[in-house]
Amino acid sequence: MTTNPTRNQYQIKLFHFNEITVLGDQLCAPQSSTRTITVSNSIYLDQLKRVVAERDPSTDVTEVLFMLKADQIDEDDPSQLAMFERMLREGIYYNGRKYVRSIKSPAMRRTQRTEFIQEKYVADLYRRITLGKMPRLTNPHKWEAALGVSRSAAQPVPYVPRIVVIPDYEKDTIIEDVWKVEKCAEDLQQQKSIFDEKTKQREYFKAKKELKPSKEQLHKLERIPNKTISWNGRTKSVPDQNEYKTFNGWNKKNRRVKLEAIPFPARSVMYNDKLYPCYSIEQTEEIPIIVINEESIGFKRVEYPKYENKNVQFFDGQGLMSFQFAERIGQHLNLSYSPNAIQGRLPYIKGNFIRFDLMKWFNENNVTEIKDVFGELQPIIDKQGRPIDLILTKSCFKAWHQYSEGEAKPKCLFESITEYEALLKVHNHNNFWVANYAKPAYQMNAYTPLTYQYIHALNLTLNDLYQLATPLMDVIKGVLHGQKNGTHGKWLRDIAYTKAFLHMLVQEDDEPKDVDEEPDEQENEIERGQKKEFINEIVHAIDLNELMLYDGNVRKFIVKQAMLKVQDMLKGRIPIRGSYFYLTNDPIAFMEHASGYPVTGVLKKKQAFMNRKQGSHALFRSPLTIFNEVGKLDFVQVHNRYMRHLDNVIVLNCCDLTLARLGLGDVDGDTALCTNDPTILKAVIDAPTIINEDDKKVAAPVPNHMDSIVKMELKSLHNLTGRCTNVNTYFQNMALEEGSLQGRVLENSVLKFLQGQIIDATKNGLEVEIPYVLDRLAIQMPYFFRFVNGGKAEDYQYSTQSSFNQFCVKAEKYIDDKFQMKDGKLDQSILGIESTKELLQDMSKVSQPKFLSYLARIEPLYKEYNEQKKPIDHRLMQFNELKKWERDNDTRKAISAEYAKLREEYKTQCEVICPYPSILASVAVEIAYQNYRTYSFAWLFVDGILENLKQHENVMKREVRKVNRLTNWNVEGKELTVQAGIATIHDLEFPFHVPDGVYSLFEIMGQFFIGYEAERESVVQTSNMSSLLDEKSTRRTLRNYLLGFSTLKKSEEESQSVADQILGEKLQIQVVEYRYVHIVDEQGKVKCIIPRDQVIRRDEGLSLLDFDGATIEFITIEKVTKSSFKAIVHID
């Protein structure tokens, strides 16, 4: 059981909103589109496949559905809103068939995706997904969320567990200091001023768009000059806006251009090859200053010491599964262990289920039955002999939708769990579905990147950020420079660091993906696949010969990836020691609740548990808007046999407000980053939890029909979540720029409160608006944000006073100094390349005339290839300079596809000329490595490269093995003992198959490795080809021939001595291994060599590899340097 079953994935059509057209009285999708989106297997897709197979056995499921992406809708355009509504009500025709709106998950709503399926399958599909239940009244958002459970990407386990649903649990009172955000009394005069300014500003932005002067008009105007300024340690040219200023220039002076003056600028300015209008002060007006305070915002922050928090819910979204059920899941998923936590799915059921020895608990506590949410007593083992597999709370069972007139709370759609089980069978639900599961701690990343949100919720200094960045920078330096050899004083590439770094590049994403999220498109699938394939090729090449660490193409790739890692830190992605783990509440308290006992649990306030973790740890969870949301808990050792196996799940207490602090209402599969990094712990601010007691309110039920769905969909188009996050970041940065993270606590508290309101808006029907006084300021985002969103520096703030902005400035300078980018390319001088050309060629298989013939025919294709590649490179550079929201996936995919097509096209053309992989690789290497030093072209023919490398394989290899079981383990020793396939360190033993011995451990970013020498041959596919050696040769007599020679000496005097010794002498040419050309005396002693770049002289149709045994006479010495000389020679 070594491989896990992969999720089945399908490609379905994807259309954009603006592609749907009106033909006659129908809305139609274009038939010519080739764009697709990946969807994964799920309950929904499984049932749809069954429906299609029953009705149309020959039809593929991917033909009966497509996805519509509507994120380009202009909410201010009534015609577009009407068009979208028409799509929802009338459906869309594709290939002559009608498609209608299908079930939509919350994740699809957030990303503005709507799936349409062929109308004839809808009724059957809905009947299966709803189990035949269709409430007349409901809350549309909660109803769709319940059905959306079926859309989670998941793997089926062919077994339906016996389930008991128990009531939710609420703790009566928790006394704790809290903050609340409350509405405050409005100052009517101030609110009128704000409304007037808001109206004026809206008119101003509209006028800027509609009345802006034309390019022709700007060209006619007098230009204002540019000036050179010093900026972040560099100089740059900017408009000299002393008298006349651009829109942004006046905005910085708290003035704006009058509406009537916008079409008539006084001057223009050229900046970054683009003309901008400029205005005089007479054409502007002052922007009223609105002071930010409680009255202008409309909210206040209130502190409540020792507040009585009533009815605090725990176990929301949580369940416990038996050891036997967990073992069954592990076996089916081909895991070598039983998972400690799974995100499980069934119709109407969604939750995070923790492994617990249910049978042992019931037996030891003399519990023979438990009461379920329907008031029925459920035996621990039923009449059919089935034990309870899964206990879950009411909150996991999303079936409470049966509203009655005059009743505030809905009833369950099912009379009992027995009815639910029966309906699962009726509708052919034969599987339990696993959306995700907790991996063992040793399979998780030891280091995980922070985010800019986390950084801005911590009181970090610039030195703190340097400290956090040190582990990654040590690896970067190891990759760039290697280790210094103490004997020779030479920097040597470090194979362990390099292999570890390559391993990092192909690891899974640092943070577990949201299982409810489908990829927006296959945006990175092609690139990721190509990158992984190339990394595997690099690793294979290095494995054959470690000198490939110095190869030009290998070094270009590795150094570029190292630079990208540094650039990643500019986005806030600084890796720290820590991992994301599932969160759950105390399972002992859960079982006490399930058994009807008083609930006490084993953890106290401010405590948490995970086996092998002790002491203070910080917890982070996204989205994070304010320092109050960073958790800090004391992890304690609990000597409880029911919990000691939980070494990869964070168990939270049921005594405090930690869940609320982390922004959680439930524990249905959320993860948190957990770290005990001392720099992070020191920077956590101790502050009360911000609570929102209205977050459970829901809107009144409405009729369950299309009108309600349309209303919900139109409201969902207006999603303020991203904007609220950005405004919050603006004020967090402002607070840090002003010197105190707590300096803008009012603004950040309000925005944290509003973020929750926005998320809950579709459930409770409330209208949420970001206060204008906050929203109006966040036009230019902080300096560091340009690395997050892209675009030009002038689009962002210039101020860099905060620690993180300063860190970005320093990191930028490091990138400029260290990587020396020129026109988007790495400066060759920093790569540390040494020639590997001879390793990548095998001249023993082809005569030199034939080789030169191939060279002459393929080199023009190389030039064509590069010319064709330039416009694609330019398009990619332009694309990467766009802001994040301007980069559409269609363009990204098109560029990737163009690269792939170009490579394949020219690879094929070259293979037609030379169908022999080894020889073709030798020719391409001569062109790319010797003649042009661009390297990458040769790797189009990687099979031939590896075949040639095989001839120079080092069979004694420096093996580097990652010791997976030590990841996230507190390793104190430095040695690992292995005997008979069992590794031992301290009290830990585990299987590890290497030769018996004692191995030294070394650590790279929390991952442990051993290194040892072993004799092994790598497997390389070789081509079966007859030799292309023939009697033809380029050998001929050369008289008075100018040729360069290398002496391998280190001074001009030594080289002159060699030249003097051979002047007038007749020596012999010796060709070694079809690679090297030596000049030897009668005793075979090497006097000098012919450099590699002199061996093949294409212009003369000459290869000195054909001159083995020829006599060479040195007539005159022309020029001597410290390691070479030129001479006139005769060659017979």
C-alpha cells in the first residue's frame, strides 16, 4: 500500500459571460471555444454520471455540462445584470441543446462560477442529490450550501457507515475580556458632509473615465519636464510636478481636478512611454478633510472586561469516527496508516471527523445507548450487529430546512436517521466520500510560508524579519555558492543542498487546499507539469554525473528558482518552522456530551493538545485582519490513552473563546498554522477577542423557486470581501508606518467586524457597506503590495517606513545585486557555469563530416527557433508586468501552449534531419553550448542528452536520502543507526532501507537527510542505432595554420616556457575519448591541448577530432597569455 488513489478529474467546457450571445430568442454559447476547466469527482458528479448512463449510455458526462464564469459583469450596467438574470431563468443553448443552472457550492459563488447542465437530466439529478426532499420555504443560501456539500472534490469509499447524529453543544457562559464593534450615534451634519463628498467623488471618477482628453489632444500640449530623484537607494526619472500636476499629483496634495476642467488639461507629461494630462492649481479644488473617528465611521469599539459570553457553541462541524471505520478508510485509500482526521461527505453531511476508540470508551464507561438529535435512543451495537461508525453533531447534518408558517426555526427534512439511511439506498448512494484527510506529521512541511496578513498582525521589527528569513536564505546561499572547500579554498556545489532545493520545488502547496474549491482553471497545470518534468530530468542528469551541477542550463534553472524564492518573500511568504494542522475540540468533552455526562473535558483555558508538542505556540488562520485574531496557547501533555495518538491534529479546549479568536464558527475542516518560533511568539500582541453575537442570525425563509435564486445570485455578484481585506491592509500598514500596530485599532476592529458581516450577508440578508471615510483613502496600496498584485511602482505608495516595507526594499536590492537581472534575464556572470559540453556529447557514433553536415542544417533551425521565441518571451514579460487581476488565465494558458507548440515543432523538424537521439543531442549541444551559450535549446533533446551522459556516468554515487519520519520530530541527536532495515534514533524506530551503518544527519529547512557513498548505475533508455562512422574524414594537410593552444598554466611566464620548449618541434596530435585533443611528445607526455572551442571549425569544414596520430610542427609563436598561446603550425 504505497500509492494513494488519485481523484478522477474531468475537463468540461468553460465560457465567459461576455461570450454568450443572443441568437433569435435564445441565449447561445460559442461552439468554437476550446477553453476548459478541471472538475474533480464528487457525490454530485458520480450521481450525474449514473443519471446520464441510465438515459444515454453512449454519452460522456463531460458533454452534458459546462461552466459559466461571470466575474466580468459590470454591476453598474443594468443591461448586463438583465442578461445574467435571463441566463439563470431561461438557460443557455449549446450545440442545439438547452442547458440550465445547476447546484452551486459556496466556493463557486465566491468565484462567480455557475454550472449549467442539459435540462433533461436536471429532475433526476436533483432527486438523487436531495434524496427526494424539496422544501417549499427555505433560506436559499443555506439550502444551496447544503446541496453544495455534494460538490466537494472527494474520493469514494465503498461503504456507508452507521451514523448517529447528536444535538449541538453550547456552554452556558464563558467569562472573558472581549471587544465588540457596535453602531454609534450619528452626527447628522457630518453624515451629510460625508454623503455630499461621496457623491462628488463618484462623479469625479466617472468624469475621469468619460471626459479624459484624447491622445491627439495631449500630443498638442506643451510637455512638463522630468527630473531625476533618489529613490530607495537608486535614481529614477519622474515628472517635475512643481507647477502642473497629474490627477495623482494633485490627489497627494489633497486636491482634485474640477469636473469642468477635466477635458481641458494645461500641460501633458510623458512617463514610461505614456502621455498623461496635467492641470494647474486654478483648475483644481480642495478635497474636504473628513476626520476618521467613531462618528464619521458610524461604529465604535467597546471594551467589555470579564464579559459573560452566553451559549458558546463547541463541536460545530465536528464528529468522531471509530478506529475500525478509520482503518477501513485508510485501507481503501491505500494508506499505510489509519487517518486521525478526515473531511467526510454524504448527502447533507459535511464535517471533520476525528479518530477515536468509540467502542472502548462506551465499554469502559458502561454506555449501551446514546440519545440522538431526533430524541431516539441509539444502541451502541444495533440489531443487525452494526457498531456505531460515526457520531456527528447536528451542525454536520445540513438537513434542517423544513420551515412552517409562523415558526422561526426549521425542522429536519427527515423524521429519523433510519429514514435518511433508507433514502440513501433508494437513491443509490453506496459510498462514503473523503474530501481530505490528516497526513502524519512526518509527511507535512516542517517550514510553512507566512502571509502578508500574518506579518501585519504581528509586532515585528526589521531584524525580526531578517531572523525569520535566515533559514531560507541559508539554503539560497548554499544553492548559489555551495560550500567552501577548506583544502583548496574553492567554492564547491553542494549536491545535498541542490537536491533538497529541487525537492522543495516539487513539494505540494504549503497550505492545505480548501476541498470545496475547484481550480479556477487549469491555469498552472501545464507549467507545473513542465516544471516537474524538467526537475526530474535535472535530477537524473546530476545522478549520472555530479559535474552536471555546474551545467549551464541546470544552473540557469536553479538560480532562477532561487531568485523566485527570494521574490516570494516580498509577498510576505517568509517560511517559518511550523505547519498547518486540522483544528478540533476536545474529544473527551465531545464523548461526555454524547453520553449525557457533565461536560468537563481534559483541557483548561488557554490550553491545547497535540502529542509531542509542548509549550507556547502561536496559531494563525486565514483570512486574518487584526492582531486580536492571532491565537497563543499553551500546549500541554495529556496522559489520556484516548488522545495520545493525535499527533497531527490540534485539540482545542472547550473553556475559552479560542475558536472565536481564530475567526472560526466551526471546526469542520479548517486548518491553522501552528508555530513555536520564538521570534513570532515575541511579536504576538496580547489583546481581547473581538466577538460578534449576531453572526448566527439568518434571514427569514422565502419560497424555494427561481425568483429567490435570482435575487440571491444578483446579490452575490457584489462581493466586498476582497475590497474589505485591502482597506484593512491599508490601515494596518498605516499603523506600522506611524510606528505602532495598535495605532489604528478603531479602523482595523471595524473592518474585521465588517469582514464577518460581508461573509454572513447572504445568509442574513443584511446590506453591508464599507464606511466611505475608510474606503476613500485606500486608493494607493502599500509599497509591498506591488509584489503581491503586480503593476508599476508608481501605482503604490512610496513610503517605506514599516518594517516589512523596509524588508522589501532590502530584498529588492539583494535581488538586483545578486541576480543582476537584465531585460528579464539573469546575468550569465553570476551563474558559476563550468563547461559540461563534453559530457553531453558522444562523438564516437558519427563521422566528423556527417556531424558537420548535421550542424550546418540544424543551426539555421536554432536561429529560427530563437526568432520565433522572442515575441512569445516579450508577450510573457508584458503579461507578468500586469496587475494580478489583469492577468487572465486564457492568455497565460495560450502563452504556455505557444511555448510547448514551438518546442515540439522545432524538435520534430530537427528529428527529421537527424533521427538519432544521441547524435542529435551532440549537434544541439555544439550549437547551444559552444557557439551561442544559451544552453536550453539542447534540452529539447533530453533523451539523447541522458544517453550521452550515460557514457560518463559516475557509478560511485553520493547518495542523499531524505529521512521522512524525522520531519516535524524534535531531533536532538546527529546520528541515525540502521540495522536490518530498521532505523533508530533515541526512542524512535522506523523502517528505513539503506545499508546497515551509523549515518550523520544534516538538516535543511526542517527536513533531515543522510549522505553516503554507494555503487549504483542509473537506468537510461538508449536508442538502438547503427554507427554512423564511415571512411569519410575532414582530415587533410594544413600548412601555415593559425591555431590556439591551452597550457593549463597560471602565469604568462609558465605559458611562455611551454611555448619556447615546443617551438620548432614536431609533436603528435592525440584524440582522447572522442572529446579531447592533446599535443604529446614521443613519450606520450602532454605538452599542451587544443581548447574545446578550437576543435570543431565549422567554417572550414574541419574537425580536429579526425586528426588522431597526425604530426604537428610549431613554426612560430604568435601571442602568449597566462594560460594559452597562439601559433603558426604545419599539420601533416
